[in-house]
Amino acid sequence: MTFRHIVLFRVHDDVDIELLDRTVEELDQFAHHPGVVSWIIRRSLDERKGRVIVEDATFENQVAFERFRTDPAHVMAGRRMSQISDWWVGDYLTEIGE
């Protein structure tokens, strides 16, 4: 069973575009973290409700996700994201290829 981790970050309106772009680039670096099967970071094309960063990740399993979640680099990124956004998380287990 793989572990899916989907996050929608609603970026605060006062965040400038340079910081937003830099944040997307920084989050994209987690694609190389051990246990990551798939890692997609994109700005949503639909900005009717504001600017949203979409994080769509698949991990080898829940253990790999827990290692990622507690990694100091991820903890630091979470702190930075809490300063510039609010977010919603969807986590679930899935069969490979599902």
C-alpha cells in the first residue's frame, strides 16, 4: 500500500509573487526525499478563490511518510508555510497504480 499526501495551500493575499515562486521552487526539492514515489508541486490554474499551491505526493508507505513528516527540513518548511498560507490536507492509503 502506498501513502497519498495531498495538500492545498491557500496563500495569503499579501504574499508577493517573488516569495510565492521561491516557495514553489523550495517545495519542489522534496521530490528527492527518500521514500517519495511521486512528488508534484504546482500553482493552481484556478485562482478565483485566491492563489493556491497544490502538493500531490505519493510515498512508498506510511512509514516513509512519517519519516518525511518529521524530517527537520520538512518541519522547517511547514513553519515557513504557516507564515504565508493556510492549508488543507488529504492523506490516505492506496494500492500501487490505483
